[in-house]
Amino acid sequence: MLVLYLLILLIGVIGGATGVGGMLIPPCLEFFAGIDTHTAIGTGMACMIPASLFGTWMNRRGGYLDLGTIWPLIIGGALFVLPGTILKAHTAGPTLTFLLGICIVGTSLVSLFTPLLRSKGQPTTKRRKILLFLLGSLVGLLAGVTGMGGSILTVPAMIAMGFTPVFSVAAGIAYVIPVTCLGSVGNFAFRALDIYLAVTTSVFLTVGMGLGVKLARKVRQDCLRQGVVAICTTCGLYMIWKSLLSV
């Protein structure tokens, strides 16, 4: 179990610095804790709750997050994560995993070539609010199915929309809060949640999250964007590969 906790700590650092990494938790739980896939997904989602709360508090305190800009994103995720958990309970989901991987890779590559803005965010025009709501809704549904926090798709998508990497990372961490809370309710209802394991792993994940958030503030914006793209693309390709093996 020590190896598991050290890996969770590392995932927390990656998550705090880049806003992504939650999807790496279920495979670790499944392999090192010996639990089934559905329980690993539910447990991984639950252990992200305190870590995302802590990371969001740190970003708000540091002035890197404006909740008034991202509320459509958060509402969309909150509305659609529960339907996602219901869908997860009735399907193995290799096709959805494949499509998610394609979306992650495509969005990451697009974000790599999007010019950065100098401001922390962008003015919330009506069109952008709609786009953020649609993004949050789609990712919320996929989060419920796959157990990811959702930021692995929201972060590169927001960078592609023109938001700065540090703002996108902070928004992605905040987005995880309602998605994981509501998703955990659904997972608990379907008995796909190991509460003890969720509590113990959340401690290491939260510590790692704090270290990662501090690290992100010391990294140049272009380097941070490249790091996000590299991690998201790698995870997306892994999901595609894993889904093809399940066929």
C-alpha cells in the first residue's frame, strides 16, 4: 500500500501543477488495492473531493481564479455528472473511453497552437458562457462514466478558447469539486465506493495537490501549457489504446 500512497502523492502534484491527473487514480487503485474497476472509479472520484477543495482555496487566495467567469462550466458539470454515473452502472464503456481519448488528444493539440492572452481570463461574453456550459455538461457526463474529475478535458479546452494556462488549471481544479461530490453520491448509491480507501488516499492526494499548486506559480505560462498538452495527450492515447484492447 505504501507504493499506492506514494503514487497518489505524485498524482496530486501533477494535478495541482497542471489541473489533470485524476484519471490516473482508478488504475492505481485497481492494481495496487485489488478492487474491481467500478469501485476503483468511484473511490478515485471520492478521494479527489478534499484535494480539489484545498487546491481551489489556494488558487482563490493567490488570485488565480475568478468564479464569476467559470460558473457556466461548473453548473453544466453539476447537472450532467449524475446521469453519467447511472450510465456507468449499466455499461462497460469501452466506446465512450475511446471517444473520450479522441476528444482529449484533439483538444490538447488545438490548445497547443492557440495564442495566450495576457489577462488571467477572458471577458465572459454570452457566446463564451454558452460554450463553457456545453463544455461543462459534456465533461460532466463523461466524468460520471469514467470516474475522472473532468479537468483533463476542461483545461486544454479552455486553453484552446484563449484562457491562460494558469487560469485554466485553476478553473479545472474548481470544476472537479461539484462533479466529484455529486458523482460520489451516485457511486455510493450503486455501492461502487470504498470509503476507507477514499479517505486514506485523499490525505496523500491533498498534500500533493498543495505542492503542485505552488509549483504551477513558479513555471512560465508557455512551459505550463506544454506540460498540460503533454500529459493530456499521453493520457488520451492511453485511453484509446486501452479501449481498443477491450474490443
